[in-house]
Amino acid sequence: KKNKKSKDEL
Amino acid sequence: NPFRYIADFLHLVSFLILILKIRKTRNCLGLSFRTQEIYLAVFCVRYIDLFMYFVSVYNTSMKLLYISSTVFIIYLMKFKKPYCLSYDSASDDFPHYKFIYTGAAVLALLVHTDLAPFELGWSYSIWLEALAIIPQLHMLQKIKDVENITSNYVGALGVYRFFYIVSWIYKYSLTGDVCWTSLLGGIVQTILYADFLYYYIISLKSGKGMSL
């Protein structure tokens, strides 16, 4: 499972 | 990803609704200052990355808008006359240090993206945001009556996180990437709003004001 957050989300 | 932009826009609209409501009615009855204070903490912790890297003009301006709108709301509620005179501190008494700040810290230790300081802080901000509305809901339950524009505000905030969840599902279907911290935090946040939203929708249908 990836726990990958997006840098562009607010 | 259209869902995500709808969500960001709704979030911005929710600040606008609140500012217009305070100015129009010339009071801040029924509004929790503690919830606004927690939102400011959320943005300040999460948007530390403004100093770390550049994403886009959209990203930077939205972050600055979120922070400044919240600062402005806090200024209106706490310092600007006559609005600040009607702040009901007696009803705004949810023990937020004990349950919200500490609770979010425990949740961030359990569910986070990474143990690096920034990632842990970022995860803390996600959990803090998920719980931030609790003092407001506690206050609404105490004073029972909800002005319609306040319901619009809580409504916009609730739907905003729901659209983020839709956007994460959409993103997952394209890339297979999922952020469990955001997703779980978003689900908790949406559930907290859902009960309120249920009554909100019923009151919209009946065309009357709502009371809890």
C-alpha cells in the first residue's frame, strides 16, 4: 500500500 | 481533477459566507471562536511548506487566502466592534485543548505519512482539521437555534471535504496512489458534518430555518 500525499493539495 | 477544484472553491466560499454573515447581521452570535482558532492553527502548521517549496501560483495564493480569511474572521470576532460584543464565550466552552489539540496529536501519532517533523506536523494538521468543527457543533447544540446562513457555512465546509474524498477516489482510479492519512482524516471530518448536513438538507427542502 502506498501512503502518498500530494504536495499540491490544500 | 475537477472535484478537487470544486472543493477548494467551496472552502473559499465558506469563508466568504461567514464574513458576509457577520457583516450583514452585525453580530457573531452562534459562532465558535475556538473552531476558528483551530482552523488558523491547521493552516499555519500545514502551510509551513510555503517556505519550503513552490508548487504553483494557484497553490500559493489559495494558501495565503485561506490563512488571511481566517485571520480576518478571528479579527472580526475578537476585536472589531460591534461584531465582537456579541461573541458568546459562555456557550463556546468545549474543552478544546484537552480533546481537540491533544486528540489530534494522538491520532497523528497513530496515522501519519512519515515520522519526519514536517510530515508529522502535516498529518497533525489533517487530524486537527477533522476535529475542528466539534466546538462549533457543541455550541450550536447548546444554543439550539441555528441561523440559516450559519447552516450554509457548515454546509459548505462539510461538502468541501466530501468533494476531496471524491477527488482522492478519482485520483486512485487513475494512478493507484492513496494517502491514508488524508483519506481517513477526510472520512472522520465528513462523518462529523454528516449529521448536521442531514438536518440541513431537510430544512432546505422544507424551506424553513432549522433548529437542532
